Amino acid sequence: MESEDDFDMHDARDTHQNEITTTTTTTINDNEDGVVSVEDDDFYSGDEDDDEDGETANAFAFDSDDDADVADYEFIDNDSDDSDDVVSHRYQQSFTILSEADIHQRQEDDIMRISTVLFISKVAASILLRYYNWSVSKVHDEWFADEEKVRRSVGLLEKPVVEYPNARELTCGICFEAYPCDRIHTAACGHPFCSSCWAGYISTAINDGPGCLMLRCPDPSCGAAVGQDMINVLASDEDKEKYSRYFIRSYIEDNRKVSLYLELS
């Protein structure tokens, strides 16, 4: 008769053999299929946990990509802001804000420089500067390269074309009326015109636009320049005001080396 110890030994042996059998079956499945096949509930639950963890990890990775995209957009925005700041800074440096009085002063300084260096009147200097778009260096270069050519092109005559020595009366070249010499005015060329005809001629030119700044003698065959000194003497107050506006605006609009903003008072 077997004792309880014998039964315990048999049970232990059977349990051990079952474990061996299970292990052997798993090994055989591995060798035959080449795929590990485990039917343990805990292992599958572990896989599900792993899958869930994997999905969670993927979800976090996706979120990270979104964050990265957002970060990229934010970086681009920052770059854009920086570039805007640079453009704004350059824009601020491209312009000098001056009052009308400041512009007048700069204009007078340029006229005075040309007058001093070339030994000519301020009226002649202003005519030269307007002709060469207010470029002091251009005036210097052209003048010293060929003064006679510049004088002919601009209309700065060194001596009158027509002279009337000892004349008491002169005939106006427009209305053909005879006037005392004190009512006759001429440009550098010497062609005589009465005050009324000059006033009408100048007024028409001023009302036609900025071309009046390069006004020439009324005689069709003459190219002598009419300076601002004659404008101030012969034009009406309204026309003189218009001429002055054209004069200062030409300094701003025709001067290519300086960008100025006209702040009218």
C-alpha cells in the first residue's frame, strides 16, 4: 500500500513531466513553423499592452511631429518678423525728413558751391544745376571738360547777341511797339521785349508747368536762358509763387542722389 509520501512524489513527477512536455511542444512549434507560437494568456495580454503602448507611443510621436511643425512655423514667423524689422530699419535709413526751410537751405548751398567754384552768378549756377538735375559733381565734370559746349547747351551766353548802344527807344520784338529803354527788358542775348509782353510770355510758360524752369528767350532763333532774376522782376505775385514751388520741387524730384520727403508747413 502506498503511503502519502509516495502519492506526493508521483504528483511532483507528473507535474514535472507536464512542464517538460509543454516546453518540448513549444520548442517543436518553433522548429517546425519557424515562428514562435505561445498560447499563454499572460503573453497575449502582454502583447496587447505592448500594442497599446506602441499605439500610445505612436500617438505621442505624431503629437511630437505636430509640435515640430508648429515649431517650424513659429521659426518661420520669427524669421519673417526679423526680416520685416530689417526692411523697416533700412526703410527708415533711406529717407531724410526735412522741412521746407531745410530743403531751401540745401538748395542754396548747392547753388553757392557752383557759383563759387565756377566764378559765375547764382542765377547762372541755378540754371546749370537745373539742367544737370541738381548734380553738383555732374556740373563740375561737364563744365571743366568743355565750358563752351555747356554754355551753348544751357543758354548761358557770355556776351549779348544784339546790342543797342546809346538808344533811347527800342521796339518790342513781340508787339512791335516802341518803348523807352526803361520799359524794355532783355535776357543775356539782348533781344528787346516790353514789360507787358514779357509778363504774358512768362505767365503762359508758368501755367504750362515745370518746363518754365528752363525758359528761353522769346525770340524763336535764340536759346538764351531766362533766369529767376527776370521772373522775380516781371512776373505777377501769383506766377512767382508757382515758379518758386516748381523750383523747390525740381530740387527734390530731379535730384537722383538724395531721397527727400517734403514736409510742407
